[in-house]
Amino acid sequence: MKLKKLRVVFENIDSYDVPLAVVKEFHVSGVEKTIDYSSYGNLTVEQVCRKFTATFFVDELQKINTVEDVTLDERLDSHNYADLCMIDLVTDNGEKTTIRLPWEEMTYPDHNDAMKTWIEEDFEGRQLMYISVG
């Protein structure tokens, strides 16, 4: 079983598949299970993490369009949206593992204050987007 793609999921449940060619690296730490129950009778078991970091190639992110009429690099930019809330790890046999990311809503609704992004160039002059949540 091999990782096929990383799916990013936003607060409004929009999701986008990120091929591995876009991903330089990512790290998920402090993963644990949570169990939630609501008075509606819903029982939800989820995985949550304390920290998610990723590095993406900006030129590849720019090839992925979103429903907001921006490319995925703009959609992930914490200065614009800051509402990344989950990732899905999708394997080559179709299995999916969903991990909920840390969420802090302090400045205004639907804004994840735990999410920060920045762009830097690597030693070859290629732009990299760094994402940190948590």
C-alpha cells in the first residue's frame, strides 16, 4: 500500500486532491482518536492531530483550480482564507484516512488562527509554500 495523493479539505467542505508531485514533504504529529456524541443520536469517531506541516511546490499548486476562481496556492494562503480543517491520505488501493487539523477561531468565524502559510524560494529558485497548522 502506497500513498497516492493528499486531499486538503476546507471549512466549507470544499476539497482538492493534491498529487504527490506537488508535495515536497509533510508531517502529521500527535494523532489521536476522538469520539463525539450529539443529542441527535450521532456518534462520530475521528482522528485529530496536534500539528500538521507541509511544503508544496507553488508552480504545481497553481495548476489546480478551485471553485473560488483562484488556484490552490491562493486558496491555501492563510492571508486570504485560513480555513484548512482536514486532510485525507488516499492510498493506491483507494483507502482513505481522514485527519482533522487543529482549529482556533479567535479573530473571526470560519478563520483558523492556528494556520499559517508563507512562501520562500529553495536553493534552485523554485518557490515553496510552507503550511503550519497547530
